[in-house]
Amino acid sequence: MGRRRRTAPPRQASPPIARSAEAEVRRRIRERGRITFAEFAEIALYHPAGGYYTQPTLDDYFTSPRVHPTFGALLARLAHRVWTCLERPSRLDVIELGSGGGQLAHDFTSYAGEQCSEFQSALRYLALDRIHSKERPAGVGFDRLTSSVVPLRNLKGLVMSNELVDAFPVHRFEIEAGAVREIYVTIDNDALREILGEPSTPLIEERLAKLDCRLPGGFRGEVNPGIGPLMTQIADALSKGVVLTIDYGARARRLYSSARRDGTLRTFQRHALGSDPYSDIGGKDLTASVDFTALEEEGERAGLRSLGMTTQARALSDLGIGGALEQPSWVALSPPARAWNRLALEELVRPEGLGGFKWLFQSKCLAVGNFESLLKGPPGCPGCATSAPLPLNVGDRVPLGEGRHPGAAFELEQLWPPPG
């Protein structure tokens, strides 16, 4: 199972142990002459001695759970609706894949009891990550599991992930003289270089064969080999319920288009976006946009039915984020606290940022027509406070100034009609 991005005091420089990841890359290349980019990325991200996600927590970017606790609260509202669709069973499984330090788990479970005591009693929240986390958010209410796979069965409920799939190692390819060539990593004059060769796996050509287009010479792109196994593991684990994948990316026809002829691979380091994966190995994140068409296709093959996809801005709107600024507790905040909360809530729905992330819904053995019926909600149950006040925060989350994109013009008031 992949990792979850985490935020803590920034690291000034890569410690000596971080160089162990680069040493492992060079050792394997010297043994075999070259390695795939997927193998290179696996080492750079997850090597036990110096991989990016096996080191102390970093402050290279922020994610939705780190921006505001309302994100987790609204996902708890969604889980309540899944529970209602399941006819309110005595046990509801919520599995978070790639849970990292547990911030989302904390916010979700903290809000669950505000909605419905019966729902809270039924909830069994499991935070799963391949990297053991020493972070312990305040409060209890969820369990942890360290595993690189999903070793679960007979789940009934919600399986969700937030910015997980974009961190899977990818194979990279280039079109050369009409043929698909894989991008390998080798050593030339002691420097890491890229070379082209025959594909190491049929997955690359199989993925491209499904596209209804002809890619031009020089086109570069990525194929994520982890999507198929992930969907199979989830489908095997879930007996009935919903799968929610939150990430950035697009459907295949947009990913593999002339507008992205250089691919989508990028790096993140100390809030800076980069394109060189071969420097400071283990000191920066490597990520690529998610192919949501592949998620749907592999999900269908594994037994999951697609309920459709929407943006985070629209999903959070349907779940009621607009009500945060209308509740009595908002008025009680000091002016600085209001300003901070407004900025954070706007960040969650800003189309150029987190609001542009995609939410893909899939289901198994559940009579739900589409994602809208989940977001807008089935009838509640006796005693449910389906519109319980959303949590407000006075500034203990990640500061937004460093990572926020300039030029955002989107305002939270666009999510609900003006008064009167």
C-alpha cells in the first residue's frame, strides 16, 4: 500500500542516511546496466534507509486533511450516508488507505459522534499505511495497520484514499518512430541518465492500445502498474459498499493528449514544483497524475461498478461545506480566526488547487445509482444530526501562504445562494 503525505517542521538538508537510496540505485544499475523508472521511483520513495517516505516527516506541500478539519468531517457525513444506504448495520467498516500520520482519521472519527450515536457505535475505522507512523493525533477512535497490501476480507462500508495513487511508482515511455519505447535509468560518466529500450512489461503497450488516438513521435507519458493490483485487493476485501478515490489527474483521453506530450511526472520539495527526479534522491517526492480511466476499467474488471466522478469543490459543496460560515460558532470566532478559517475553507474548494482534485466513486453489491445520490444523501435515521455543526479551527494546521497558488479568485460564497 502506498504512502500518505505528511507535514511537519521543514527539513533543511538531506541527512547522510538519505544517500543510501541513491547508493542502492547505483548498485542495481551497475549490476544490470539499467533499471526501469518504476524501480528507481520505488527506491527513491520507499527504500528503508533514506527513501523519501521512510525519513522524518517533511513540509514539502499540504493536503486537504492538513488544511482544515472540516475535510474529515464531511467525509464522515459521506460515510453516514453509506451507512444509511446499507440499512444502518451494527458494524460499518471505514478503511483509509495511505493514512500517514492519522490526521484524517482523527478528524473523521472526532466528528462521527456529532452526527449520530448509533452511527458512532457502528463505526470501525482502520487507518492503513505501508509505512509505520509514529505520529499520534490527540484522541482515539480508530485503529492502525501497517501493510503494503490490503489484507482484509468481508468489509461492509467505505474504502477511501486521499492522494494515494499519484504516489505509486510508474513506468515511463516515449514514442519513437511510431513505436513504444520504455524510459530506463542508467549511469553515464557517473551521472544518472535516461535511455530508451524495449518495454519491460506488456502493461505499457496494453494501456496505450486501449486509447482511441495516435500519439506523436517524442510523446512521453506514464503507466501506473499499481492500479490493477490495488483495485483487485479492494474488490476482494469489500463485500458490500463504496470505494472513494481522491486524487489529482484526469481521464485517459486528457492525460494522453498533445497538451501533455512531456508527461505528468513531477517532483515536490519544500513547496517547490520541479522536474528533475535524479538529484537529491530520497529528498523529494516523485508523483504523476492519476489515470482515472484505468481506475474505472480495472475496478470493473475486479467487480467494482463505477458511480461516476466529480471535483472536490462540487463534492464538498454537496456535502455541506457552505454551511460552515452560517453556523452560530462562526459568529463567535474572533476576526483573525474567521479570516484564517475562511482562507482554509476556500483552499479546500479552490478549482486551481485542492478543489480541482477528482473524487471517483465505485460500488460493490450496493443499490446506488450514481455518486450524486450519495453526496446529496438518503433519508437519515431517528436521532441523527445530519447537519451537525462543522468543526472550526483557530490556526493549528499547516500555514497556507507558502504553498498556495497565486491568482485564486474563487470565493466560498459561490457554494450557496446569497441571503434573502
